[in-house]
Amino acid sequence: MTEPRRPDPEPLKTQDALTVLIGTALWAVALAVTALVIRPDDSQPILTCAAGVGLGLFGLLYIRRRNSRL
């Protein structure tokens, strides 16, 4: 005899904006440290950190717009 399936649990409430904001701040710190330490002829790490900051800001805007629609 099979048991009836239990209902799915409710989704957890998370603070997505705070998580993305902390990640973006960490990319900004990495950008500052990299800009002070890196040689001028190697710009790849600086561009990587700048892309992390840019994508984090985009993610923050996206999450805030999504939350305002819900």
C-alpha cells in the first residue's frame, strides 16, 4: 500500500537584494585592491572586477523591480 504524497513545503523567504548588494560590495573592494596592486599593462583583472560590479548593480535593479511587481 502506498502512502499519500505529502504536500510541497512553502518557499523560503529570502533577502535576495541584500545578498546581491553584499556580493557587489565585495567586487567593488576587489576592484579597489586590484587597481592598487596590478601592473598597468595587465588590465584583465580590473575589467573582471568592473564587470562583477556592473552585473551586481544590474542584478540589484532587477530584484527590486521584481519585488515591486510582486
